[in-house]
Amino acid sequence: MAITIPSRQLFIGGEWREPVHENRIPIINPAAEEIIGDIPAATAEDVKIAVETARKAVVRNGGKDWATRMGHTVPSISVPLLLKV
């Protein structure tokens, strides 16, 4: 039985997107040595975009929007911790 894994993207800024260089890493079934799917090969550029996007989300409205969406009720605790990342 052939197993296939659906193609995935990076989740950045609330949306799914391809990596900057559109590189993919194949997923290989070790038992059959067949390619069964692929995953995005994120680069430092993708990480930079993700971090910048996260920082913008955290500082918007003093972090209240982000903290509420993430289920936190005390942004004064969660936002400073995330800003240290």
C-alpha cells in the first residue's frame, strides 16, 4: 500500500505560504525507499520574515490582540516573554 503525505507550506502571519526560495525536502519511506511527500525547506530568510511578523503581532495594541487569540488573559506576562525571543 502506497502512503502519500500531502504537501505542506510554512504558516507565517496567519497564512500558509511557500518558502522564499521554494525549496522542498522530500519525505522518504525508509521501508520502500520511495518518496511519499515533501515539506518546505525554510531558510534564514523565512525565519526572519516569521520573526518580524510575530513581533509586529505582539506589539500591536500592546499585545492584547495576540494574547487574547492565544488564550492568554494576562498580556503583561506573555508579551514580555515573547519579546525576548
